[in-house]
Amino acid sequence: MALPCLQLCVRRGRVGLEVRGYAALSKAPRTQEKKTSDGPVFQYVGERRKPTHKVFVWGFSFTGALGIPSFVVPDSGRKNPRKHQLTPYRLETENKISSAACGYGFTLIASSTKDVTKLWGMGLNKDSQLGFQRSQHSRHQSYDYVLEPSPVALPLVKPQQTRVLQVSCGRAHSLVLTDQEGVFSLGNNAYGQCGRQIVEDEVYSGSHIIHKTEGFFCSRVVQVACGQDHSLFLTETGKVYACGWGADGQTGLGHHNISSKPVEVRGELAGVEVQQISTYGDCSLAVSRDGQLYGWGNSEYLQLASVTETTQINSPRRLPLNDCGKVVQAACGGSQVAILNEKGEVFVWGYGILGKGPKLSESSTPEMIPPTLFGRSEFNRSVAVRQIRCGLNHFAAVTDGGELFVWGKNVRGCLGIGKKDDQYFPWRVTVPGEVVDVACGVDHMVALVKSLL
């Protein structure tokens, strides 16, 4: 693949270029023997050591989305490019990363620090979804591909007081949620997905525009979610707002038109307090505070088949879920849906590899994935899933013990299981530490890990 513009320079405030591969430790921990009058006392090295926070990446590297330059342009120590990284690979960062998001070939990572630099981007940047990344050759040119984590400068009024809470990425746009200064959007706005007026024939490559989305919300925004070309916003009062492409009804605004400014989503969500939102393709979901699930948008793959036989819904409907319990979290990808109940059980439906073997590729009703596939056994009965995520064609689940399980289409090695084969059942990813959060994309993933190593 031709890379017209590559960023390899050392930048002030960069996250860091040093990278390490992970190899499983086969030796037992070293010990130091302390002799006392009562006999030897063994002190394990590092037993008082505080956990460190690390970032691991894997999947397709040639867009730069993994942030490892030597995978794309080999250095003196590596003879051949590494197109696919099939297992988790350590991305060195100087700051503790608290939020990560995977777009369609690009990545955003953020730290909740009050330092001026608190947001970094890597990967595809042809629509300035990572902001203006100034070229070494000209201050007027921006890189189309960013191969290492590079700072994204937000137009903050109080940069040393404001923290980034969350990031989200779509096909070619990004949303950044802060604690004091609201939501910022950047990237492609051809359908109003950035929440600003559409400019005909606007050139997005090399754009300096980072838009502050304000004046539309009834209260402070607490979560953002990017679909393919639309955006969702959740406020602290439980209201949902949407903007962008609406041809499949994914904005939930009661029509199939484009909306260039955030508008409150009503329908059967009217009067409902929402606690979580999810979207990635063209289907949208919302979980209410009383554990109900609502959906709208594309239903071509049976995502919303419990309430419609059509392929689209342009207004939210409550989805009746029999024997699923109280829903606490939902995730949806390009053609599949997953929910998590208060017992830590996972249910899936839609189309694709759903996680119950090769014979189940389509379902209009929720199918529970046996908890044994996430490590529950007669010796460990308390294992429960605490987090679920969807990429475009795959799933991820994190247990309460910090173990990461993945399944689905293994597009370009995005599952991180050491091979390119699709995975029909949940499979544990080998990561050195406790997984705190995970982000899924089209063909890559990012995991935030707490480790004692």
C-alpha cells in the first residue's frame, strides 16, 4: 500500500517510540531468603510493587493504527515490515492512558491528566480525524498517515484544568469528551456527524477544524459514541442526542435525513432515563437505568427483529428480552448485538460469528453464551463478565478477574489470538496483567492493562 505521507519524527510531548514485545514468563518468581531465629522467611521480589498501567495493541498495522512505526517502515533491527500483529504488543506511553477508541484504521488514546498534552492519535488521518498533524516538510501540510502516537491539540480554554474523560471513533470522525469544556469533534463532517453545519465541497484533509459541540444539550454530556457516520451523546440526566447520517434511521430522530446538529432522541425513549449508549455501524442501542434495552437504526441483520420485520427503524423502540434479566450494558457492531446482565451473563444475536459455534450464524432472539466459556467452573463459580465490546465483526468481553475473551471474524488478525483463523467460541487473549478496558475496531484492538510486571 502506498503511503504518501508518513510521520516518523520525534515530537515534543509525544507518547514515546520505545516498544516491546510480550513473551510469557516461564520461570518462577525470584525470591530472597531472610534468615530469622524461627527459620527462613521468603520475600518475593516486587510483592509491594504498585501496579503499572500499560497499553497493548494488535491487528492490522499498515494504516499506522497500532502506533508502532517499525511495523510499517522497518528500522535497522527489523528486516521486513510486520503487516499483521497477531498477539498483544506493548505500546510504550509516558502517561497513564485512561481511554482508547478504535476507528476505521485509526486510534485515539487519552489520559485523564491535567497536563497540556492529554490526547494522542495514530493511524489513518486523511479526513483529519486525528487533527492537523503538521508535516516536517511544510507547516501548511498535514500527514495522511500517522505512524506513532502524536499529540492532538484541543482548543481548550483551561488546558491545565480540563481533563479528557472519554474518546470515541467512527469511520472518519472522532469525538472527545472532557470534564469541564464539553465535547469536541474532528474529522469528516459530510453528513453532519461532527455536530456542525455541513460545508459543501469541504476539504477535510489537512483541516485545522476541531469543533466544540455546545448549545444543544439540556445538561452535561457524560458519554459519547460514534457510529459509522453518525454520533450519539448521553447527558447526566439520561437524555440521548444524535446527529449525522440517518438513512438507516440510526439517529433515531423519526426521519431518514441528515442532521447536522445534535437533536434529542425521543420515540419510546421519551421520559426514559438512559445510563449507557452504544453504536459502531448503523444500528444504535440504549440501556435504561431500570435495565431495559432500546434500539433503532439498521435491522438488516435482525438486530431489531424482536420489534420489526423491516430492515430499518427511525425511532427508538423498547426491545422485549425474555429471560435475559436486568440489562446493565449493551454493545453493537456492524451486524451483531451483545448485552450483559447484572449477573455477568452475556447474550448475543444478529448475524455473523456469534460465539456459540459454527452452526449458529444468525439469530433474531438473544442467545446466552455459556458462562463456562468465560472461565466459570465448579472450582471457580463466581466468574462473571463485567464489560462487553463490539468491533465491526467481532466481540470482546472482560471478566471481573481482568481476563479478556474475544470471538468473531478475525479480520487481519484483529482478535490477537496468535493466528488468522476466525474464532467461533470465546477465546482468552494472553495479556500480561489485568485488563481494565478494551477498544475494538474494524481490524485492530487496543487494551488498557494493569500489571505488576
